[in-house]
Amino acid sequence: MKTFSPRFRKALPVLLITAALALSLSAWGLWKYRFFRLEAPRKPLCINELSVSSLATQVGGSTIYEDYIELYNPNNNTISLDGLYLSDTSDYTLAPLPDVTIGPGAHLCIYAAGQDGSVPEGQLSVPFSLSENETVSLTRLEENTAGTASAVLLDTVYIPDSMKIGAVYARTEDGGEIFAQMRPSPGTANQEAALVLEDPTFSQPSDFYEDAVSLQINSSSGTTVHYTLDGSDPTTDSPLYSGSLTLMDPSSHSDRYASRTDITEEDSGYLPPDSPVDKAVVLRAVAFDAAGNSSNITTATYFIDFDQKDGYENAAVLSLVTDPDNLFSSETGIYVRGALYDDAMEAGLIYNGLPWTYLTEYTNYYLEGAEAERPVYIQFFDASREETLAQDCGIRIRGNESRHFPQKSFSLYARSRYGSSSFSPVFFDTGISYPNLILNSGRQLKKIFFFSLVEDRDTAIQQYTPCQVFLNGEYWGMYYLMEKYSSEYLAGHYDVAPDNTLLVKDTRYVENGSPQDIARYKELRTFLAEQNLADPDVYQELLTKMDMQSFIDWMCTNIYIANTDTKPLGGNVLTWQTLTPENDAEGDGRFRWMLYDLDDSLAVGTDLAATPAYAFDSFTGHSAYSELGFLDDDPLPALMKNEDFRRQFVLTFLDMANESFRWEHVKALLENLEEQHAWADTGWMRWNTAPQTGTFEEQTAELHTFFEHRAEYIIPMLAEHFGLQGPLVDITLSSVPDKQGSIKLNTISPDLSETDWTGQYYTDYPVSLQALHAKGYRFVRWEIENGEIVSGDSEHKKIEVQLNADTRITAVFEKK
């Protein structure tokens, strides 16, 4: 009997397992072959270049902001795309290609724009986008002898992670085997494109320093480094780094950007600061090699000796860095009047004294859309001076009239082409990663203060963070970094699917969602205009289309604060809905309202010399640039015919007057703003060499006066316009220890944990009350003085009470 060596016997189990695995793979391959097989080795049509985050790349006369795929024909014959497919999933036939041809040695670029990407007319596209750490395949289908189609893999490319900003993943030579991160070269030979080198690094991070900062710039072997200190993009003409740098506080240096006067109209009266503004050091560096390849820009901001400067203690700080031409070039700068304005003035097409509305076509800062977006690098330092965010993004000027103000507001856009499609959730306590943010100038306190008054109501508001902003190292003033309404905002605040939401701006434009879904909002507007809303059945059907409490909260807020530049079915309003119902709360598919653009509150545009803002009748009054007040404009005339609406409106208005806008509540919030005083004063001094706005103290005093007196004027106006006949009486809710329970009055839940609560209501409508017991307690009964229960009884948790005079209501709880 034959024997085997010990060494062979030891290896036998491994050999048997290997053989079994080989047989299994062979059997699988025979079965799998009818669906998929590799192309025989030869030069096929190949995937030559993949753009994961395009930075405005020129392709065939068009500017690409989307991902793209470049195909290359390395053969000597023309190849048709008919029957070929591109895919980024295991479904190799995801995107069939059209019947077009690629000639010998030719390139063809195809947009990978996803479902909603924009594709110029006449350009090819596929319905998916590209991302890091995924595989893109090019296949064709062939019919085999069994009569079934099998997928033949022509080429496949895996996109690695850690792609550099502005780089494509491409073959270093057309049709070659080696891939690298390169500068885009769509439609041209890859061997002519530059490589993307590793970014240089700084030995000292962005931070706040008490003294001068010494640092080194490190880069890859064989490279040289050029740097700038003015925010401009470094080139080979910039200073050459040759050793350590010592950075000093530059605040005493002359201003480069704050000294400009072309940031508003010639006759605006604006004067730049009369002494140098505070400054940080902005260091930017790029590595170059002998072949002309370069890295991306490394940027850092150094705040030196800021402990010795006023206006920054405990303040969040935001640094904006961009090449100066992006903002201040006469041709391309979005912050300045620009060459077109100068040419039009010289030609007599425009002249000093024209209103801003006549200049929008002649000024750079009124550019809108993609052509008005510029790249910017942002760094955010929280109140403890910790850098919590640093990333590239896009920046645009925002607003309408405010675009011609010297201190302009901005919109910030996170996009994959800048490196990230969202901002990390570090600015607010929402936990939301926003795709866009608003950076509102700090010139008006009221535009953000009102949000804090109604944050518990059923109308959406925007959270905000005050911060001191530096532009290319120069102090640019106090700003409010704010949430921007978006599908991500809705998903984060209301727990709905972002792709299941429709966001409509000014009742005419789809802000987020599919443009064709504007028809859904038009349907609501048609219903409001054509149906008899006095009919109870029709009104009940309307309540399935819109959240009436959200609408009324939005109306009451704007009326109370005397906002003269918004209409419920007009401008400066946002509405939203879920496309298909998800739940019985905000995701029920009904339209809801969002507070937006409150700049013209406090009766702007009216004769304030004759009637102070707090006495303005904003139910029917209106500004000089508007024809109708709220109650006279659609859809209020139709809604006012319905008694259920009138009751809900009156009770909600009084709820908000007694709670949201209660003077003691407003006064406490105004006192909390005192922390911003030093920050705002520093910002005011930056922009008001020739005063353009009121000081922080003047603005808080204006709000103080308005809210201290508003109720005594606006509540009688409510009675007049709604035909209320009963007296205005007090309702007092007795205090309830919070460990026992609480009381809900109509739409509010007053704090009864320590003291009684008193509000004023007209007797025309009964009020609703609900007792809410705490854990371990139960509700026993209601005790009511000078009021009559008209729905329910004293032992029901939910009741309605008719007020006959000043009324006291007590909810009695006891331990279980």
C-alpha cells in the first residue's frame, strides 16, 4: 500500500478544499456565463476619465457643473454606442446609450447628472451621478446560442475615496492602464492634462494666538511652494516659500477691501472706515513641480492679539477666503457695481438718483443663479474659539433691495464639486447637515429677533447664530448665520423624507422638489379662489388641503409685528407639504406656512411720523408699495365668511398676544440680547462712518417701545375687524406644581409651575382647556369662578368654557 510523506499528509486538507472550491467556481462560472462574461483581451471602447466633482469644466461649448464620464475609442475603426450600457450598480443595463458613434482615437463625454441634474440641450447623459468608492461599468448585451442575452463587460473602473477637490480620476494616457487624480481634460488627450499634487501643510493650525506665529510649510519632495497673504489664489508669480514664516498682527496695515467705495451706488452716501479695520492673517499656499503640475490650495486663518481687541469676546467667528477677483473684479466680482455700471453711467443710460430697482440690470451684485456663484473657503470658530468647520463651498450675494447695501448678505452652498454636499451640523442644535446656509448682515436686529418669539408655534422659523465675519482677513462686520429652508430642513425638523417634500417660494416657484409639482399648490389656490368657503362641507375639505393652524399662526405673527412686505398668496412667503402622507402630524400632505424675510416689519413703508409702528392697523393697513392689507387680500375675504375660521383666528391671535408677544416675555428676550451688544457695536462702527442704520441700542429700544405698546392698539383692532361685541376680560389659570400636571389653553401651554397666569380674551367665543396630568398623578376636576362649561363637564379633561366676566380656572390633580 502506497504511503504519503508527513509533509504531504499535512497539506492534504488544504489541497482538497482548494480543489473543491475550484470545482464550485467552475460550475458557477458555467451557469453565470449565460448572464455575464468578460470580453476577450483586445482594445475595447474604454472609460477614460471620471469626474466626481466637476468645477465648472468646459465640455463642447458648455460649462459642466455635474459629474461626467469620458469614453475613448483606442481602435482604428468607428464604434457605435448602440447596444452599450453604463452603470454604477450591479444592474449592468442601468443606462442604455443612444445610437451615436465614436471615431478612431476620439473622445465622447456623457453627463452623469443623476435624476435631477441639469443637462444642456443636445448633450448626452445617464440617470445616475458618480461618487467615491464605487465602480462604473461599460457593457453590451449579446445573444448567445441559447437565445438569451448575456452582458459583456467592456470596461470597469473603480473610483477610490479621498478624491481631491477639482480632480478627475483618469488614465494618465488615453486608453492606458494607469489611473491618477488629474486636472479635467474632457474631450482632449489625458496625457496633456496635469496631475494633482499633494497639498502642502502648515506646521501651525488656524487658531487664535496671543503673539506672533512662526510656522513652516511642508510639501512633497521635488516641489516648490508659493504663498499669498491677501486671500488671492497662489500662482508661480506669488512669493516663493524658502524657510519659516513669522506672522504678525496686520491690523494696523492699510485696508485692501474695506476701503473700497464701488460696493454700492456712487450717490449712496457710503463712506469706508476712516481707520484700518481689525485683521487676521490669511495664509494660502500651493505646491508646484517642475512639470507644471500643482496641488490644490491650502488655506489657514490666524487671529493674532485678538484678546486685546474689543467686540470679539465669547463671539463665534467666521472666516471667508476667496480670490479677490471673485468679489471685487469690475468684470467678474459679485460684490461691486462693476464695469457695466460704469459704462452705463458714461453712456447716460443710468444716472445718480435712480432707485435701486432701475439698476438691477447694470450692477454685478444683482447677478443671480449659477453665474453669480463663486468659490470660497470658510472656517467657523465657535464661541470657545475652537475651529469646528473648515471647507470649500460656493458663495452668492442674496436679497432684493439689500443687495445694494454696502454690507451685503450671502448664501453659502455646499456642493460635491467643492468637496462636500453638506455642512456639518455644528452651527445650531438641530443636528441637521444643511446643503445651504444664509449669512445675513447684522444691520437689522428685527429680521431675526421675531423668530425667537414664536419658536413654539406651528409656523416654521429659522434658527440663527450671531458671528463676527472676516473677509480675506479683514473684519467685515457682525452677521447672523441662519438655517435656509430646504428639504433637509424639513426632514430634520419634521421627521419627513426629504425626497417626499415640496417647497414653494412666493407661491410661484419650486424652491425644492420637482418643478411640475407647482400644480399642487396652484390647485390649492384655485380651491381658495373658486369655492364657497362659508359652506361647512367645503371648509372641511379645505382643511384636508392646508394646515389651518399653521396658516393662522403665520398670519397672526405678520399682523402683530406689522410686516408690510409679505402676502399669504404673494411674495416673501414659503409654503411646503409632503407629496404623499407619511404620518398624522406635519407629514400628512397638507400645505404649511413658513416665516420668511421679516425686514419690513414694524410698519416699514408707512407714515410713521403720523402713526407710530405700534399703532399701525396691519389688519387692513398697508405700505406705500402695496395695494391691500392682509384682510383685504386673498384668501382672507373668502375665509372671513366662515365662522369656524373666524373663531380659530380670534382665539389664536389672543393666545399669541397673551403668550408669544406678552411684554414680559419679549422684554426678557431683549435683555438676553445684551450679550450681543459689544459684537453689534463693533459691526456698526465698521459700516457706519456715514450712518446707514441705527445702532444696536437704538434698534433694541425700537423693539422695546413697539412691544410695550402694541397690545393696547392691535387687540381692539382685532375686535373691530372681526365684529366682536363682548367685553375683554381676564382669565386666570391657577398655578399647578409641574410634578402634578399642566393646562393647555386653546393653542398655548402657560407656565404654571410657580405662579398663576393671566391673559385677556373677548367673551364672544368660549375658550378650550385641556388638563394634562403628570406621571403618578391623575386629573380630578375643574374649579371655575365666573365661567360656564359649555362642552364637557367638570370632570372631563377637555372642556370649553364661556367667559362671563373675569374668570379663574383651577385644575385639580391628585396622586394615583
